[in-house]
Amino acid sequence: METSALKNSVRILDFIRKDDGKYKEALITELVSQAINIENIYITPFNEELSKNILSKEQNTGIKILIKQYIVELSSASYSMELHNEIISSWKEIISDIYLYGLEKAFEKAELTDYDTYIILASVIYDAHLNYISYLCRSHDIDLLNLCQEVSIDNSIIETDIPIAIRVPDEQKDKNLTSIPSQETTKAEKLIDNLISFGFQELPLISSLSDESIKLLAQKLVEKGIPYSIAMFDHLKFLEYLGNNHFDSNYKRNIEIAKWFGAKDKTGRGVKGNISSLYASSIEDKTRYTAYNHKEQVIKDFQILK
């Protein structure tokens, strides 16, 4: 079984346990230099590797054992994240912008030290991994919290779908609840309402999905942000459907899509740029508009939902 992507993520995230100051500095420098490419370097390889390993398992029991292994490996990195929760919380607006607009745009006006940048990037990678594990668990009807208990790991470090920067402090939680709804869950529910109002369930690829799969898809779109969502909409032929059935101009369509994701851009320019990036002939700045980078991944992710 291949686990090189998992090991690479744990290596870059678990710097706090290293006693060698030069080694820590080297890790910080490495991750900061990779800032705009962390999805391609860490997140996508991790997702593809885990999905491939899951497909190799014939029974649900084997999948549970595999996910337990990944949880245990990542739990060491969680220690680093928890120790730096104050830094992560202080930059929660930047982290929110990363999910909405992508890394480069989120960082362009921020004045951060390399250390703070490292912690923010590490938290994004860490949360992306946990969210993907949670996503796969739901797809296979596996209780992630129970798995944590089985391997004696505190549930608090793997709160499904709740990025560290926006987690509610323990003292604010209802003591009768084992988990809390996340900001992403609320956004996903709103996104589903918007998608349905524009005929999303009429799409041939969507009409065969269960309600639960549609919820998982919406959650994924919210988690990944506009570039990923545009690539998924293109794969599902939703952009074409919107143009044929609801809008008399791409400009109006782009503004509406931007609203679904709470974009600060009121002109839909980010949506337009990401749509344009999907085409080889595009002259858009592809370091700014990155939907084209997600074309293969959205196909793989959608296959898991079917």
C-alpha cells in the first residue's frame, strides 16, 4: 500500500516535535516557498492516494482499518495545530478567504511572518485532510468519531468539517451534543437551496444521486471554494445549463454564482476568470484563476459519490 503522500504531509505538519531548530526552520522555509502550490503538493496527492487505497479494499472492515491508520498518523500533527490555535484564530479571516478565493489572493495584502504563514498553511492542509477523511467516511457509512475512540484518540482533534480557525471553544458547546454544526455545513445548506432553485437536480449526472450524495457534494464545493466549484460545475454541464435556461448573459450568470459563495467581488470577475481558465486558449492569469487545475480531481471526486 502506498502512503508516501500521507508521510509527506505528516512530515511537513509535525515540526513542533522536532528538537533541531535548524530542521524546524527548514520546514517553515519549505512550506512557505510552496504556498500557492500546497493543493498540488499535499492535498490532491493525499486525496488520490487515500481514495486509491480505499478502492483496493473489498470490505468495509478493511476500509475502517485503513482510515484508522491515517487518523493515527495525522494525530501527531494535530498536536502542532492545537498548540498554535491562537495564531490560527487570529488570522481566521485570511483562512476564510483561502477557502473562498484561493491562496494567492488571500495572502496578497496580508503582512505575515514566515512563522505565521507556515502555521496558516499547515492548518489548511491539516483541515483539508480531515475533511476528506470525513467525506470518505460518510460515503462509506462509517462513524468517524467512533473510529477515533477505537484508536484512543480524543475526538476534539478530529471534529469533522470544522476548520480549526472557526471551531467553537469547548465551554461554548452544548454539553448534550457530541459535535456542532460548522460554518461550512451552514454554507452548504444555503448552497443546496440556491442550486436547486436553478435546476441543479435536473442535470443528468445529478438526477441519479441520492439526497445524501448531493449534500456531500455541496459540502465539498463549499470546502474547496470557487475555483474547484467552477471545475465541478463544468464537469456536470451546469454552466451550460444555466446559460440555456436561466440567464441571457454570462455576466449575469457569473454574478449569481459569486453570490452563492459569498464572494466580495460583486461583478462576478473571479467566476469569469475561473471559467475562462478551463480553456487552453484562455489568456487569463492562470496563477490567479485556477479552476483548470481541478478538472481531473472533480471527475474523481464525483465518481466516489455515485
